[in-house]
Amino acid sequence: MSSTPHPGGHRQRFDVVIRGAGIVGQTLALLLARDRLKVALVGQPRPAGAGPDVRAYALNATARELLRSVRAWPEDGAALAPADGPPAVTPVTAMAVHGDGDGALHFSATEQGAEALTWIVDVPALEQRLAHAVHFQAGITCLDEAPAHAALTVVCEGKRSRTREELGIDYDVRPYPHKAVAARLRCERPHGGVARQWFQRGEILALLPLGGAQGNSVALVWSVPAEQTDGWTTAEPQALAQAVQERCGSALGAMTLESPAQTWPLELSRAQRWIGRHPAGGGVALAGDAAHAMHPLAGQGLNVGLADVAELAKVLHGREYWRELGDMRLLRRYERARQADVAAMGWLTDGLFGLFNQQGSRVQALRNWGLSGVDRLGPLKHWLARQAMGQAA
Ligand SMILES: Cc1cc2nc3c(=O)[nH]c(=O)nc-3n(C[C@H](O)[C@H](O)[C@H](O)COP(=O)(O)OP(=O)(O)OC[C@H]3O[C@@H](n4cnc5c(N)ncnc54)[C@H](O)[C@@H]3O)c2cc1C
């Protein structure tokens, strides 16, 4: 990697300019540089002054393989964190999803013949591993401002992308009436590698296991009506821990807060186009949250964003020798390959949110009956599990 300040514009020519150095942008940079393309990666991974992200991501087997292939999976290679620290990756061997009555759905990795259903990854550890991989990849130049021209510009700037706006690409946004509260909690009892989720009282509470298979900590993702979330960031730490403990029926015993609480607005959004021509020449493609965002109830946003860049890299790698990287036919292949999957995941998360956000005893009875019904229906349950694991069919 080289990092260059460049007042007055960068003179070097790049094959691909990636705008946005988040997880999606950095992964794409690594994939393309591995293919011997000259890549400019524009922007800082985290906004200046932002504290560490308290979240942990559920990443599926496909995302794990992709990150492994670019040497950015936090478990592999020499640990960047202190050796006595907790593991950065926790395999999920079972999932328990509870409705607001006695409806419940249970998945297990053994039932699916898999090593794990998903992996819970500490976000700061993943960011550190990616930054390290980018640093040692000679084909990537990190810049603060975009160079004037490239055959292809890929926008990975997340939901509020300025470049997408400057390019005049519309982004349809439907905000949810909820925000997510995220924090780390220490529990009296070990989590046993189980990811737990409750759909109750119109709220969605997830406790994701952290610190390895024997760990006692969990990452909280709690989707609650927006007007209540600010109260949780300023509340006494024990008040939040106690509220979570009460909501989950003390499933993991007594809880204490291990981090500050952070909140995120939630939305279902989609760019109207994912590809286009750049006014300065060359092609443009969008990927990750810059192209689409969804409710985190199924832990799929980043999985889907990583699948975008895997597909884009595959299409560029397989291009006919005479095609430019920004060729619209090429970019259309990428758009076509990804849009249907992303739309389906958006509808699924939106449908689940709508179903569990409706109040009323009849709807409640119906959805709890549905949860238990799916639990008994082997093939449907297997299909749902494979979707969540990123292995369609
Ligand atoms: C509470 C919560 C929990 C979640 N849990 C999961 C989960 O378990 N599993 C999962 O798969 N997904 C999850 N997600 C979704 C996941 O966070 C996003 O899908 C993912 O972060 C998108 O990555 P990205 O790189 O596309 O965008 P971002 O993470 O938003 O990164 C964009 C990058 O672009 C930079 N940038 C922005 N504007 C500019 C600019 N003008 N110039 C240069 N750089 C710029 C930013 O600084 C940042 O580095 C969750 C989301 C939330 C809110």
C-alpha cells in the first residue's frame, strides 16, 4: 500500500477508484489488487474522532471464505490483538428465535450438517485485520481525495453516500419507526455458542455470542421505537442491562454492561440504479450500503454487501480481453447478478419487521403458530437456515 497526499490532483493513473474505505470498499480493493489491477482507495475507514464500534457482525460462510481469501479473517494468521484477549470470532452452533407467546424456532449447525450456522465477528478486530491487509497490498494506493479519472469508479460510501448524490443517482429510503441500540453485555452464564433472538412487544432483541465458544459476553442489537433509544444512551449502565435481562427472561442470568450503548437509525433503502457512466469518463458501480440497506434483524447487510463485491470482482476478472473495465455491458452483468438477491433479502427482513411489529392478539397468535409450525417443518426450516447461512438451496 502507499498513501499519498496530492494537492491539485493525483497524477498516477488507476484502473479502479473505490470511494469509501469501509469494510465493503476495502474488501473490494483487496480482491481487485490481487487481480493485478491498480486501485485507488479513497477516504478513511472511520470518521475522525469516532470511538470503537461496539457492534459484532454475524457473517455467513460465504463472507468468511471471501475474507479468508484476502487474508482479512480475524481468526487467521498472526493475531493483531494481545494474545490473552478473547477470540475475535465466535462460531454460532445454535440459534433460538422466540415469538411473543410460546412460539419458537430452533436451528442447530449439527442439524444442517455444518461447522457453524454463522460466525459472530468483533467489528474493531475485523476493521483492524482489513486495514492490515490493505497496508501490505502494494497494488492499493490510499488517498484522501479521488483522482480525476479511472476506467471504473466504485462507490462504497454507505447509506449517506455523497458521490452517489453528486452522480444524480436516486436512493429510495423508507425509514423504520425503530432505531437499533447496540452494546456489549457480560452475562452470569456462558452463552454456549447460541445466538438468541426475541420478537416481543413490537421490539426485536438479539444477543449474539462473543468471546469464543466458552464466552460469557454477548453483543446486543435491540430494535426499539425510535423515541425510546436516546434514553438508553444516557441511562445508568445498569438500567439498560436490567431491561435487557428482563426482556430475555434472564436466559443468561444476571447481566452487566461492558461498553457504552450506541444507536443507529434503521431503514430499507435501495438505489434506483447501481451502474452508470461517470461524467469524467469511465463507468460507475455502487456496492454495499451505498446500493441498498436493510433492517439488521437477520444480520444480512454486510453479508449482502460482501457478496456484491465478490460478484463485481468476478465479472471484472472474467471480462473479454477487449472490454474496458467500465464497459456498461460488463457492469450490467454485475447489476443483474446481484439485484434480485438483494431485493429478496430486503423484502424478507421488511416482511418480518412488519409481521412482528403489528399489535393485536390475533396477529400475535398467528405468528407464534407460524414460528412453531416452521420449527416442525423440516424442509422449510432447512431452506431458511441455508438462506441465513448464505448457501441458497
Ligand atoms: C445495529 C446494526 C447491526 C448490524 N449487524 C449486522 C450483522 O450482524 N451482519 C451483517 O451482515 N450486517 C449487519 N449490519 C449491516 C452493516 O453494518 C452494513 O451493511 C455494513 O456496515 C455496510 O458496509 P459498507 O462498507 O457498505 O458501508 P459503511 O460501513 O457505511 O462504510 C462506508 C465507508 O465510506 C466512508 N465514506 C462515506 N462517505 C464518504 C465520502 N464522501 N468520501 C470518502 N469516504 C466516505 C465512511 O467513512 C465509511 O468508511 C448491521 C447494521 C446495524 C445498523
